[in-house]
Amino acid sequence: MSDKQKFFDHITEGNKIKGDFITLGAAMLDGETITNAFVKVPLKTLNRHGLIAGATGTGKTKTLQILAENLSEKGIPVLLMDMKGDLSGIAQPSPGHPKIDERHEKIGIPFNAKKFPVEILSLSKQGGVRLRATVSEFGPVLLSRILDVSETQAGIIAVLFKYCDDNKLPLLDLKDFKKVLQYATNEGKKELAEEYGRISSSSTGAILRKIVALEQQGGDLFFGEKSFDTDDLLRIDENGMGYINIVRLTDIQDRPQLFSTFMLSLLAEIYSTFPEQGDSGRPELVIFIDEAHLIFNEASKALLNQIESIVKLIRSKGVGLYFVTQNPTDVPDDVLSQLGLKIQHALRAFTAKDRKAIKLTAENYPLSDYYKTDEILTKLGIGEALVTALNEKGIPTPLAATMLRAPMSRMDILEDDELKDLLDESELIQKYNKEIDRESAYELLNEKIEIAEQEETREKARKETEESERYSENRRRSSSRRGSSRRTTTKRKSTRMNPFVKVLTSATVIRGVLGILGKMLK
């Protein structure tokens, strides 16, 4: 038996699958494609997560596109993080090319051009379905993780959430939470201290600065209503194909905190709302995170711990996570150890550091009698990759240098008019893109403060009125006492006669009487 035949048997035996599967391409040996030596991935194990890695320009994005198309064709919805903006072409069929036909002839798979159902989503004001979540839904734990606050500050955030729950103050957007922070520091300081303990103004100030920093990264666009319902990621079109949901992220590449916030919120929401799947034989949803280093490089230790926990647990919900990055070392070891499917494109050995990274990468793959992994990693061409997956029993399949099939859809972006037509047809845009700003903590606390200020003003006016009335009453009483005193003095003068005057008056009367008597006697 020839070495080629032994290799063929080795690959096909290792890729025997009883259930449904995806064919990635055909295995290669010594640079030659072995026709019909198909490299397959069982649908059953696609919730075990995966990695697509390789240097720039080696075909990672096209591999992502191939997987997304084949999943959609099997009726499995997909969510793609489109950092470079080059995945929207999935909505249109491939125009075909002689090189594509040649590649598929070598692989042994006929090429069929096809378009797929696509929904465009957005975290910003770009065209697409707006993705939002409320602060309340995010919760105090995740908010503390994403803000990277101290333990004391995390405790204060938890207290403020509890205060808002107890007082029916909806926390919808960052404006609401900022208002609660300000209220706890100023007008409501005494109220909160009585119920929940004293809150340090220096701690609330530190949290507020973190919130402002998140706002500057675009967090004010993400937090709010209407919240996105993750069930809308699970849609199937009339032809039985799963929707490929593409999140346009071209304008937030320099805002990793917003990207991390969104991803953590999404994964937490999916984990909390999706039912347990058990051994269903196929995933419910597969998520591809392009430029995954943006999550891990900028994440705090607390955030990394949260991500690692979700990665370990979310597969029980039938959700597969696939990280797309340049080097496997971009992904933390605890996450890397959870990945079942690994597709490694070429790496470049330009420096001693590169060669060291290649040796470390090679150690992440099963040993092979047919390849020197660290050597072949530098010799792979565009659209070629080392592949190992998990078989239906959860055992790694034989390592295979693989010529990957070509995408069935367009390997380019949509034209502006095509994108407009796609957005105009979207039912979800009508559902989620209406701006909503209902009464929440911001308005309710402002109203509470205003009512308190009005009450304080009324109380102050009442006291001033009472004081004025008391002053007027005192003046009236004082004036009354003085008037009474004058009247008494006047009366005494009219009733009591000076003794000297009294004598004079008596003498005058006597003289008058005597005079009258004298005249009568004459």
C-alpha cells in the first residue's frame, strides 16, 4: 500500500461520522491535495467552540465565511462579528471564477454559488438593527466587571441597584445610572445612609469617572431601549436556512471596551435565557468573534474570569463560540483548552519571537506521523490550513493539512444600493430602531428632587410667613399698649383738678354768688 493510500485511509477513517456534518475541504500530503480525502466536522460537536488563527492575508475571514454558510445551509443560525466590514457579501451569490472551479475539482466537491439570508446589526448609528441592553439587564456584577472597579466600588454599585429596585427606579441607560450616583452623593445621601449605610463620595466619584470613560467609547449608544431579544438571533428563513446575523463593527475597532461590553452582555443574556439543550446533536447558534484579541488584550482580570466562565458553561445551551485571531496565544490558555475545532492558517517566521510562537502553536495540535507541525505551519498557502476537530465521541480527529473549499457567496462587500435594499427589507429594523426614552431613574429622581425643593421652598415660605405674622402681632400688641397708656393719661387730666386751680375756681364762684346777692339787696 502506497503512502498516499495509507494517508487517505488515515484521514477518512478518522473522519467517519454517523450524523450530519460539514465538509471543510480535502486533506493534503507533501503539498498535494488528496481528492475525496474529506476533512469533516460533525454538527454534534460544533457547540464545543473553536479557533480560526493565522497571519494576515492567509484566509481566516474566508474560512469563517465557509463555516457560516454551511451552518446556515444546515438550518443553524449564525452571529458574526464583522470588524473589517468585508462579510456583508454573504447576502449575494459568488460570481464564480476558474480558480474556484479548479480548487473544487482537486477537493472533489462540486461548486454551487448561493446567497444566504442575512441580517445586518449595529452597535452604533451605522445602518442596521440597533443592538441595545438596559443597565438593569446588565446588572451590578457585569457592570462592575466591565468598569473594572474595586471591591468597595462594586459593593456601592450593588447597593445602588438595590436602592433603584426598592424604589422602582428603572435603570435604562447610563444617564440614569449617573443620576443615581449624583443623587446618592448629594440630595439622597442621608436617605441612602439610613437604609443602606453610608456611601463614600470619593467612591461614587471614581465610579462616575469610569462611566464617563465608557460613554466616550460609545456606551451611551449601547445602553438603552429597546433591548435586543436574543431569540431574534435564532430565525430560520422560508427555505429552512438559518439567518446569518452580521454585526457591523468597523467604526468601533478603536473602542475595545465597548466591544467587550457588548460581547459580555450578549453572552450573559444568551446563557441566562436559552434553555438547556443536552445532547441535541446540533448547535442552536454559532457565534464567530473576529479580531478576538480586542476582547482579551484590553480585558481586566475580572472580565477575563467572567468570559472564561461563560465559555465553559454556554455550550450546555447549544451555543458554539469561535474565536478568529492572528495567533492562538492571543486567547487565554483557560479558554484555549475549551476549544474543540482548531483551524490554523499559515504563520510567518520573520523573527526569533515568531519562531518561538510557532513552536508554541504547534504544541496545541495532536501529534502526526505525516507532518512536522511547526514546519508545515510556515509552508501553508492562502486558503490552506491545519485542521483538527472533535469526532462524535469527543476525540480529536487526525491532524490534516487541508485545502479548504471556496465560499459559495460573494467574497466582497455589498454595494451601497444592495445594502440599502437589504436594510429596507428588514423586519427587525422596524422593531428595534425606534428611539424610546420612557420615564426612568433620571426623570423620576429629577422629579423627586424638584418636589423636595418645592416642599423646601414652601416650608421656608411658611416659616417666613409665620415669622412675619409673629412680628406683626408683636408690633400690634406693643402699639396697643402704648395707645392705652395715652388714653389713660388724658382721662386723668380731665377728671382731676390742680389744687391751685381748684382754689381759684372756688373763689371765683364765691365772688360771683356774693355779687349777685349784693345786687339783690340794693
